[in-house]
Amino acid sequence: MRALALVCTLNASPAPSSSHRLAEQVMAQFARHDVRGEIVRVADHDVRPGIGVDMGDGDAWPALREKVLAADILLIATPIWLGHPSSVCQRVLERLNAESSETDDAGRPHTYGKVATVAVVGNEDGAHKVSADVFQGLNDVGFSLAPGAVTYWVGEAMQGTDYQELDETPEAVASTTAALAANATHLARLLSDRPYPAS
């Protein structure tokens, strides 16, 4: 099994990123289930706006799309900005929207049978709202969601600590991350053995 993490921080590498740190922790849990993975920071690539598979003129999405289609499990990691997923995350969802019209020989979108998960970080409440937004977009374009498909951390309101600055991972986050990886891997293996019926 393969997993791909698309980290939707606004910061390009090598800037530190709380979203990237949580994505690394999720991928470490996937590895415990023999799932190989790759982390891609989307801000490092020139992903053009639009809802097409290839927007031309140096668009980096086609190469990232190949990675998405080669993976069994997709992780979207996003910070909360102004109560919403990051603009980078929204762009990824918009580009994934093109998959609605890209189908296999049986008429199924290529995303059918793939499992999606979400990781959210922020310094104020909003993780449930952000994960709901991302869940809906991923489900709309054909991804399946396992129980407990999100892990998140939010700090207290009106304070400035970032997740990446914590000395250790809170137990609640660690256990939720472990459950996400176990459930997503289980569902991905089930779908690999028994694909959805043709449309």
C-alpha cells in the first residue's frame, strides 16, 4: 500500500511548518501498517489555479496528480486560516475536482477505491469545521473516508504557540493519529480487494 501526504502550509520549504510536522507523524503511523509514503509540500510547486487536469504553461499539478493516482491513501494536511482551510488546500481541492470527469474503463472516477484522510493544525478552534469542509470536497470527487479520518491539534484561543513548538505530542493527538492510520489502512485494503461496482 502507498500513501501520499499533500501538505498545504502556506510556507515553502525549508520553512518550519506545523502542518508538515503532523503529516510526518501520520505517515510514521502508516509505516507501522506497512504503508509506504511520501510527503509533498504543495507550496514548493507551481500549482496553477483552475479545475483542469493540466492548466498548461508549466503547471506542476499533472506530476502531483500522478502521485495522487498512484497512492491508495491520500492525506491532506492543512492549517486553519481565518477559520478555513488554507488557500493552498482549497487550490488542491479545486484541482482534484477535475477527477469527477476522468474515469476508468468501467466508468468510475480514478479516485474511487482511494481513501482520504485529513490533518488540521491551528491556534484557535475550528478543526471540526475545517475537516468537514475538506471531507466534503474529497468525498465529492470520489474518495472514501474511514471512521476517524481526521487528526488535529488546536491551541488555546488568543495565544501564539504552534504545534511544531510543542516539546512532545499530546496523548490525545497521538492516539487519534494512530486510529486514523489503522482505520484508513484497513479500508484501503478492503477496497483494493473489493472495488466499488461500475457506474
